[in-house]
Amino acid sequence: MIQLKRLMPIVFGCLVGLAQAQPYPNKPIKLIVGFAPGGAADYVARNISIPLSQALGQPIIIENKPGAGSSIAAEQVAKSAPDGYTLLIASPSSISVNPALNPKLGYKPSDLQPISKVTSSPVILAVYPGSGINSVSDLIAKANKDPGGLNYATSGNGSAPHLAAAYFSQVTDIKMTHVPFRGGSLAIQSVIAGDTQLTFGTPPSVLPMIQAGRLKGLAISSKERSTLAPNIPGMRESGVPGFAIDFWYGIFVPAGTPLAISQKIFEAIQVALKNPNVKASLAHEGTDVSLSTSPDQFAKFLAEDEKFWVKLVKSTDAKSD
């Protein structure tokens, strides 16, 4: 019996060592979303979670951490163990915009290791149907008549819809009032209720409401019409050829994650996003699959993309929370 007791710590230690030596992944993986359920980030995350789970062989658990323009979620992931079990789905907000708006954030972009871009899409300018605004020119005329009188709802300070609206105001030389919410669905509901007059919403948030007649779509943020929303004019057709913007979502892990694990996640993303059903589901909601060719290529894309967003932040009156 004494001999057995002496052996037990050794046996236990061996079992722990074997468990740790199991190939990645060997337990559920968290995918952190920086916005409330119902918005674009949440929609993309839930569309890719099942095929990504199948590709990795472990459950993907989605965890919504809204607030501070997605900075809370980004900070959580940046401070997580670099072991591949905590992923972040992020847009330019977390990676370029928020750091430019607030240098005192609890994380730096370099604390997040890029894996792959996953989607890209325009935003959609939509208004409350009872607003009396039926075109982009109507909107500009109304804003000029009552500077600051039109309220636009977004998913938060520093979000892509916020920057799109600020950029639009700059290009058209109008003044509107920003009303930030803690998620895209909350912002859209405020426009549907008439509490705010308009939004530059993400396609998954606004397209179903436009199709149901609960919102009126005025234009998409690309220069020309898009196959993602063929019934809505582009900005050139709407009389604002100088305006165009789109946004992306990508997957990140904490800096320091082993390259072998990063590569395994990258390869699983490739498999998951090339699934025809996933592509069709995202396209139905106005979002294109847009994959990086490697984590290094995504990192190079981010370095160039940051220049655009930082310049935009500095050239508009965008403010942090």
C-alpha cells in the first residue's frame, strides 16, 4: 500500500503530461465577439462556428463581450493564454480605429496575432420609413436645412458604421448627430422605432428589415451597385461619387500563439469558409467570403489597411467612448 501511494504522484504526473501532449485542439475553443447578439459580427461568427468546429474537431463556443466599440473583447483575447483556445473575430474597429481613437486602451494591436480575413462587405445607408427621406439627395438637403438635427444610430463609437457615417458627413459637408449603441441590432431597432432617423448599418442587420419594409434602403457604401444588394443603388448613382467604404472581419489569437497552432486554425478557416452552404448563407445577408492566402498575407493587408482607417479617424470628428 505504501509503495502504491508513492507511485500515485508519479502516475498522476504522467497522465497530466500525456494530456498536455495531446495534439491541438483537445478541448472546446472560445470565439469572442465584441458586439451584442444580432449584429454583423455575431452573425458572421455563428455562420462560421459550426463548419469551423467540424474542421477543428472541437466545439466552438461563441461568447459575446460588447462594449467600448469592441475594445473589451479585444483586450480579453489579447490577455488570454496564447494556446489557441481563445479566438477573436474582429473588424477594423478593434485593430486600427480604436487604438487611433484612444492610445490608453488596455491592449495594443500587436497583442493580437492575425490568422485570416474571413469576410468583406459594404455598409448600407438606411432610414426610418416615416422620415420623409427617399433618396441620398433628400438626406443631404434635410441635413443642410437642419444641421445636427438628423440622428444616426451605430453599433458604437469607432465601429465601421460610425466611421462610414462620419466619412459620409465629411464628403457631403453635412452635420448629423451620432447616437452609439452597444450593438448593431440595438441601433437598427432605434431606427425602426423612429427614435433615430438613419443608420449606416451592416448588411446582416439591415437587409432583412429593408426587405420587410421596416427600413428604407437609400444606398450601399460602394461606388457601384453590388450583387449582394442589387436593388439598392451605389454611391455614384446616388450622387456622391467621392464616397466609398467597406469593412471586413478577421480571426485573431493572442500574440505568442505557437505558429503550428496558428497554421492549424488558418487551415480550418479555409475549409470552413469554402463550404458552399456557408458562402450562400453569408451572401444572402449581404456579406462576401474574403479569405487571406496566409497569416503573413493577412498581416501585410492589415498594415496597409491601417493607413486608411487612421487617416479617416484623424480627418473626421470621430471620438472614443
